[in-house]
Amino acid sequence: MLKKAILSLISLTFGFSLLFSGTTGKIAGKVINASTGEPLFAVNVIVEGTTLGAATDMQGNYVILNVPPGVYTVRASAVGFKTVRVTNVRVSVDQTTRVDFKLEEAAIELGEEVVVVAERPLVQRDLTSTSSKVSSDIIAKLPVENFTDIINLQAGVVEGHFRGGRIGEVAYMIDGIPVNDVFSNTYAIQVENHAIQEMEIVTGTFNAEYGQAMSGVVNIVTKEGGERYTGSFSVYTGDYVSSNRDLFMNIERVNPTDIYNFQGTLGGPVFKNKVNFFLSWRYYKNDGWIYGRRIFTPYDSSNFSSDDPSKWYIGATGDSSYVPMNPERRLTLQGKLSFKVTPSNKLNIEGLYQRRFYKIYDHNFKYNPDGDYKRYQYAYTLTLSYTHVLSSKAFLTVKGSLLYNDYQQYVWKDINLYPDPKRLQDASNNAFLTGGAQMWHFFRNTRTYIAKVDYTNQITNTHQIKTGVETRFHRLWLREYEIVRDERFKDRFVPSLPPRTAFNNNEYLHRPYEFSAYIQDKMEFEYLVANVGLRFDYFEPNGKVLIDPDHLPSDRPLPDSLFRRAKPKYQLSPRIGLAYPITDRGVIHISYGHFFQIPPFEFLYTNPEFEIEVGRLKSKIGNADLQPERTVSYEIGLQQQLADDIAIDITGYYKDIRNLLGTQIHQYLNVDKFARYINRDYGNVRGITISLEKRFRGGIGATLDYTLQLARGNASDPDAEFLNNQADPPIEGNKQLVPLDWDRRHSLNFTISLGQPDNFVLSFIGKIGSGLPYTPAFQNQRTAVENSDNKPAVYTFDMYFYKLFKMFGFNAQFFVKIYNLFDIKNELEVFGDTGRAGYTLSMIYSGRPRGINTVEEYFKRPDFYSEPRQIIFGISFDF
């Protein structure tokens, strides 16, 4: 008997392969004799349908590391005992799922089995900071289009701002690899919802393995092919249906092809038990809800110089057709190959591709829509991941990836197509443009090469050590220029490029790099769970900075003697989180951490030739010597299960934010001025979140998230001091803390799902928020302190219904989604003199514009309001 147990233990120790770190969870527990309560040694605990498993030690404990997120059946078996199977075991990223077994003695020949159905615990005892896990089955029940819709439902998140932080303070990860474009530090590429296995949204403190983020982490784990073939295909179509015809031009014309979407997945084995694949794709087209009218073309010329409107000359050659002015087209492709090289070695190869075209509405081009910018994005990632299992308690992962993001912005790529820029001056203020085009070209691309190694070791039943190193090599290229007149031709406009030394013609290529290392210990005791870690970050900007920016000559280019090399930056970041179970249904958690990140790289390398435009303050220059921005975060919270299917989470937090990016004004040649980026802004955030969850049971499930938050700082925009000094007269910068632009004091989000998931579901999302702050002003002059008043509150309600049925032998689903169900006109932007989006005193005090529109027509701003009601119908098939 003992010999069999030892052999069983050896086979479990070396015979099971494990998967990937940073994208997986852990199953742990204890196996005891149901009759005596004594721990059982050498019991085989296996995750069915996988090669994952472990054997219990002398104390009856077992640990199964690196289990991909999902729902599993876990089986415990031993000679002389009934086999016990626990079904519906849900595993989440970076968390321990506890599955304990009580085995009953039985005769060997009976082969008896006991089946237990597990429920996901509503209180996670090892959760040491605020983190939300959203699985694929939850996503499938909600009216959401993109993963950002799910993020914005979380407590403490306001339109991409995590707990009062600036945009660009969040790390986005796909299968453990960062996908932030370091130019802007926002995500470069997105995963479509139907390819997500689980998404973790960390809004509180986070572990030492995560860097280059101050406000949060979004960790997405994608689906992987299994041992049987599965697939899906979905198509939907729709349009905006609204009664607000006076605000949204052409909204009364409903065309089901204005919005359409095709998407699908396919996965399964290539070679059984050796190679699996998973593919997903999506094409999305939306013409948008804001239309212009092609009354003019960019080449048209008008003359409104006369005081007598009857003598105005209006040259309009457009076809008067309606033109979408905020459309989007997006194609996303994803593929993953998984190779089980040996029982202890696994290789994943993954690719993600995205191509996108879109426009952003510019009100001035409403009747000259072809003159506005077109924007193109092309991005892809290639990732290679290798896992080597050293023992049942230790494994090593090695990952390498390439992230490429290309962005282009122009009206026409061929500069010879551009009209005379004087056409932009034909109409007066408060009048729509009657000709002309945007004259700048903007091109940039970013390549990021990442290599990382992580080692995990469950050295004891209570200590899991994780350590790793990572390097990131970046290549940033930018080219921007303005189309100008070729001065050799006096009688006509001939497009040309400015000289390379001019302020309006810039190009750079920089190759900064980063190195980081971390170590963390997750200690799980019966009475306490602790996450303790330390992170080291090093950054080499590979740039140059001015030695004395206050004394610059007028000659360009500047000599090398005026520069010095930017210094490398490094810092240590301690992190600690504690979870203390107070009862079997309640846990208190406390966390503290220092979080650093380099500012977006665009601010390091802006205006690479340090060219200063003469005249009033117009120019900004970058600073490759910027220090890392810093946040110190504190958090305390309580998880409490109130009933078998209801739990509440209450968390209070405070963030002290320093070294934020700002601008400093410098004098140039005693006449002109320029701005230079420095670390000067600061702020703090305090708040409380209350989350209530009702588990989906008895045909109903619900969540409720409330946030009370005060986000204050000396500036919301890194360019605030620059913009203040551009005003006439200049505006003095804030000497005290003021509400930040995204300081939504009260936020309430809720979801409700009704029905039976295997038959039909009706679900709703509601979002209610107090108004964001704005600065009272009259005729562009401030009349009060910055952000001292608030916009109107906002309300949004979305609906989703689906019905399952059989068609052609497939599982089919008919669905309807309605966004902004009640067609509410939320005022997202307002006029400073009234605090409303629909009215300004300028309608009274402004004279008649020199153009084709009335002043009332010009101040009717569809872009100040939220999207009108959107209705889509679709059908999907899966097998």
C-alpha cells in the first residue's frame, strides 16, 4: 500500500505539465478521511480534461499551479477510498481556488464515486486589493461591444480614468505581455470580446510583477483551443434610431447597413494531445451618429468681406450629400497555436492583428466634410511563450514578443492635392468653413521588443515565491509637417514642404530601453494572506536635453555643445497587501504600495530640433530627462458574504500623486517664449467604493457598484500652464488643488440579468453619474476658479436580449441590443457661460457670422452630447 502511494506521488510530481505564469491561477486544498478527519497522504488530485494535477503530502495538502482561468472538474482518488469529483470549479487569474476533499473508505472493487457541485466563492480570502474578474460567460450575458465597456462598469473607473488618475496610467496586458504603446501609454491593440477567456481589472494596488503603471492593471487572458473542435459565427446589423432630429443631422434616415458586424471563432486539435489552435476574427463598421453635409469642397472659394450680405460671393460646388463625420472601420484577427512539446514543456505562439480607420468630428468642417483629417491605425503583436516544469512545485516561463503600432493622420497622402490654406480664412468666427483642408501630415510608429523570464516556486504550503526579469527595447519614429506655399510661385498656390530646420517640419528616431526585476512572496496562512514584493525599474531614455534652456541662440540647428545626454532613471517600488479572514464569510484587506512610471514618450521627444516659432507663445519642446511619475497608494476594505448568493465589498482608498507631467515657460531672445515639459504637477485622490453582487441563481443575477470620489490636483492637462500663458491676458496657474476634469463625485453602475442561460436571457446595464466639473467663463474669459462648477448629471441604460434555438443542426441565438435605451441626451460638454450644452450667451452677444450659417446654427453642437439610441439585431451559431 505504501509502495503504491509513493509511486503515485512520484508520477504526480513529474508527470504533469503546467501552463503560463501571470495568466493563470492556482487550485489548493486538503484531503482528509471522512470518518476520522485524519489527513490522507499520496491522494491523486487531477483537473479533468487537462494534464494538470498533484499528490497530497503527509499533511494531506496539495497545490496545483498555473491553471488557466476557466471552469473545471477536479477529481480526488486513492486506493481504498471512494473517488470524489467536484464539478463547476472556477479558477481565476492570480488567485487561489480552494477545493477540499473528504474521502469515504470503500472496497477497492466497488469503484464508487461521489459527485459534488462547487459554487464560486463570493468572498475571495486571498484578495489583498481591489480586483474584479470578468469571465467569458459573464461577458456573453451583457450589452457590451468592446472590452473597454466592461472596464468602465467597474467601481472607481470614470471614462478610462482609474481612481482619479490620468489617462495613460494603466498597464494593459494580453496573455501576460504588455500592449501599451509607449508613445501615449494607452493600449495599442485590443482583443475582441468573443476571444476573451477572462479579464482581470485591478483598480487598487497591484503586485510587484506589474510595472509602468500608477493607477491600475487590465490583464486579459485569451481563449485557447481544446481537444475537440468548437466554433462560432455571428452577424448583426443596425443603426441609430432617435427622435432628436433637431440636434443630429440625418438621424431620421434609418439604414440597417450603417452598422454591421461579422465575427467568428474556430478552435480545436491539429494533432490530438499535441497541438491545438484557436482563431478569432471580427470586422466592424459604424458610420457614426454625427453627419455633415457636402455643400462645399476643400477647393471652393467664397468671399464674405463685404458688410452687405447681398454682395457676398459663395462658391459652393458640393453635391449636398450627407457625409458621416465620426465613422469607424475595424478589422481584428487573432490566432494561437499551443504545442505540448513534452509532458513538462509547452510552447505557445500567438498573433494579434488590427487595422482601423476612423474620423473625429470637427464642428468647423460640418459643411466641408472632405477637408477634415482621416486617421489610420495598423497594429500587431507576435508572442512566443515557453514553459518548462521543473517539478510539481516549480516552473519557469520565458516569453518574447514584438508589438508594432503605426498611426497616420492626413486629408490626402499626396501633398499635391491640397488647396490654398487661405480658404480656411474665407469665413469669419462662428461660421462653418466654406473651403480649405487641414494642412498637417502626421506619421508615427512604435516597435517594442520584450523579453521576460519568470520563475515560480511553491516552496512550502504557505509560501509561493515568484521572481522575474524583463527587458523592453523601443523604437519610436515620428514625422510631422505642415503643407505650405512654395514661395517660388507668386501667382498661384503650389503645395510644398517647409525646410527641415523649420518648426513645422519635424522628424525623429529614438531607441530607449527598460529593464526591470521583481520578487514577491505570497504567504497563505489559515488566519492571514500576505502579498509582499519589491520591484526595481531602470530606464535609459537615449535622448539629449538642453544644458541651459533659458539662454538659447537664434541660429538653427543648435550646436552639440548646448546639449548633454539625458540621465538614466531607476527606482525601487515596495508593495504589500494583507487579507485577514474575520469569519468564514468575511475578509478584511489592507494594501500599500509605491508605483512609478515614465511619462508617455511623446513628451520626452517633442520638437526634437528645439525649434521656436516666433511671435506669441506657440512652441513646446520635450524633455528626455523627465523623472518617473509617482503614486503612493493606500487601501483598506471588507468583503462580506450576506447570504448564500449575495456579497458586499466596501473599500476606502487614498492616493498621493507626485511628479506629474506639466509645462514650464521659458523666455526666448527676450521677446518670445516657449514651453518645456517638466515634472511639476501633483494631486491626491480619496474615495470609497461599495460593490454588491447577487450570484446568478433562480433566473436572476445582479451587480451594483457605487463610488464616492474626490480627485483633486493643480492641473488636469500636462499642457495647462502652456495654455494658460497663451490666453490674453495670461491666466495665473492654480496655487491650490482644484477638482480634476474627470472628478465625478458620485457614480452608480448596475447590471441585471434575467432568464435561463441555456434558453433566453434579458439583461440591462445602467450607469448614473454626477456631472463632471467645468470652468465658468464668459467670452473665453474665466469668471470663477477652475472647475468650480459642475455639468449636468448623466444617465445611460442599455439592454440585451437573446433566445437560443436549434437551426440546421447548430446551436443558434437570436439577439437584440439597444444602447441608450431611453434616447437620453447627456450633456458631456457645456458652454462656460451657462453650464449647458444647448445654450450660450454668445448667441445674444455675437453678431451675424460672415458665412452661410446663423449664429444659432453654429452653436448647436452635436458633439457636446452622448450617442443617441442605437439598435442592433443579430444571429449567431456555434458548435
